[in-house]
Amino acid sequence: MTRPWARVALLTLALTLLSVTPADAGGPGTGGRRVRLEDEPAGPYVVRVVTSPTPPRIETLYLEIRVEEAASGELVTDATVLARADYLDGEAPPVEDQATHAIAPNPVEYGVHLPVSEAGRWEIRVQIEGEAGSGEVYFEERISRPSSLSAIVVIGLPLGGLAALVVVFLGLQRQRQRSRQPG
């Protein structure tokens, strides 16, 4: 017959394993942010681009884009903003998508997720088309491979802690049993 503490330990272990879920690092606030361009001239506009996560990883490059009219300093919220990523270190298809307010953390900014497919250097271009005209900025971004360290930490630490608790519990049970035995 199984001891009650063993059943509790197995149930706790099973619940811990079932509660681990992968983190989606596809948006703002998931792994840090980095300002890539600040007040960068783009035709009649001034542009700010922030990337996340830091460092950017395969499939997870997210851009937050703020557009202002250079002459007035007013925020531009009615432009068409396109983002494109071109791989510089070999062959990979370019990735392009329209930035929208819907996925931006700030309603006056534009947000876009570019699922880049390879690690290495990528050229990121942001094109703006609005009432004041058109503009473009670009920068180079190094994309990393996903780290397995985070999975080890997310799974390993709770399991290691649970294993340590089970060992301590078993040790205390044996010590208690020895102290009960007549000497």
C-alpha cells in the first residue's frame, strides 16, 4: 500500500508539471525593450522605434513605432506604417507586415510582430506614408536563437525545490521512526 505522503508528493509533482506553460515573447514587456531609433528623421517625419524582447530571438521580433511630424512635433496616428526585415547573413525570406495601433501598448503608437526565421543580422526598415508625405528609416538588428536556459529555469527550479522538499520530508520521517523504536 502506498503511504499517504508519497501520494501527496506524486500529486504535487504532477500538478507542478501540468502548470508549466510556454511563454509567448511576441509583444511588449516580454523580455525587455530596447530603443533602436530615437527622433530619427524620415522624410517629413521623426520616428522612434523600440524593439522587444532583448535580445531579439527567432520568431519574436516586436516593434513599437512612434511617428511625429518633424515640422510641428505632432503625433501622427493616421499614417500607413509598414515594417520589413531582410536577412543579411544568407538566404531567408524577407518578412513584412503593416504596423497597427491594435497591438501597440500605447494607442498613439504602431505595433508590429515580425516573425524572423533565422539567427543573424537583419536589416529592419520602417516605411511611413501619410498626409505629410513618405519617409523611411532602417537599422540593423542581430537576432539570437531561442535560449533553452529559460526553460531549464522555469521547469528546473520548481522541480529541484520539490525534490529537495521530498528528500527533507523523507529524512524527517526516517528520523522520527528511529526515535520511536525501543533501544
